[in-house]
Amino acid sequence: MGSLWALLNRRILQTLLNSCRGLSAVWKTEEAFRIELIGLLLLTPIALLVANDYVQLILLLGSITLVLIVELLNTCIEIVVDRISLDFHDLSGRAKDVGSAAVLISLVLAGAVWALVLAHNYASMMNSG
């Protein structure tokens, strides 16, 4: 049982190190990721002020976190496509465009979540006051 525990701890540590390397690489090379992460950091205190309950807080912060996740996956697509070849190919361009579209959809979703939560809270405030 001790060796299993040691294996799990080593595996968890290795996974954490790999993830940190990946985040560091994306931070250094992807401006969009840096902007989105800074956006999350700036919007977190606003979300804490705006949210009426934990569900709203999770929706507000989760929608922005989803943008970061999709951006990471889009970056993976771009890296793999560029690894295969830097030459232009229709399929390579399409793969990158689809990844970019996924980021756009996640941004629209985040904007919609924030707009709906703000509108709901504003309407509640107007109705109660």
C-alpha cells in the first residue's frame, strides 16, 4: 500500500509540474491568454460585489474560467498545427479558425452570463426598492 501511495504522490506531483510548465509557456507566448487571465483577476472582486448568492458567483467566475480553458485548448490546436507544418494548408487554417470560433463562443457566453446576472440583480433591486 505504501508503494501505491508513493506512486500516486509522484504522479500527482509530476502532473502539477507539467501543468505549471504549460501555464508558464502559455503566459509567455499567448497575449490573448494573458488578457483573459488579467480580465478574470480584475473581474473577480466585481463578481464578489455583484453576485447575490453563490450560484451567481459560480456563474460569473465560471464563465470567465471557461474562456481560459477554451483558450488553452485553442492554443493546443495552434501548437500542434504549427508543429506539423508552418506551410499554409486549408485544413490547418480551418483547424485554427474552428479553435478561434470556440474562443469567440465562450466569450459570448461569458458576456451573456454577466449581462443576465447584472440585469436580474438590477431588476430585483428596482422591484424591491
